[in-house]
Amino acid sequence: MTDYDYDEKRDFLRMNIETQITFTIKGSDSQSHHGLCDNLSATGLSMITSYALEEGCKIELIMNPNGDRLPPFVAEGTVLRVEAKGSDKFHASISMTKTS
């Protein structure tokens, strides 16, 4: 096991990042939804959204970094967890299965 100097013992560090995400549910009508990424790692991310995702669903996402210096980040993922944060906000944990 890897030896870390911090409390969390994940295989990959998580970076705190706030950037917009546009996502669609695979196999749905391709309607776009929006969220705000709050942290990112090599294998996953978490985001806040007003759309109630279902655990286990597959999504396609595009993360648009602020400014024009970086190209959009495109990925596919699986929703691992969803927690309600009030009546119209949801915190979703996504495992990325494919990046491009």
C-alpha cells in the first residue's frame, strides 16, 4: 500500500476544483444537464447538480475549465452515489470509465 502524509488513503489525490460540467444520461433523450464540479481525481469526480441522477446510471460529461487556456475535458462515467442537499440540489460521486 502507498504511504501518504495525509489523513485520506486514496490511491489518487483529489484536487479541489470548481468548474462547470455539462452532462447527458447515456441511453436517454440526450437532454443536457448542468453541474458544478467540486473535486477531481484521476479516476473520479464529485459534482453538485439540480438534476436527480440515479445511482448506477451512465453519463457522458464535458468539463469546461475557466478561460481558454485548456481544452474541454470529455469523459464517460458511472454514478456511484447521490446525496440530496436540500430540496433542489444533489451531490453526485462519479467514477470515470473513459476519458478522451
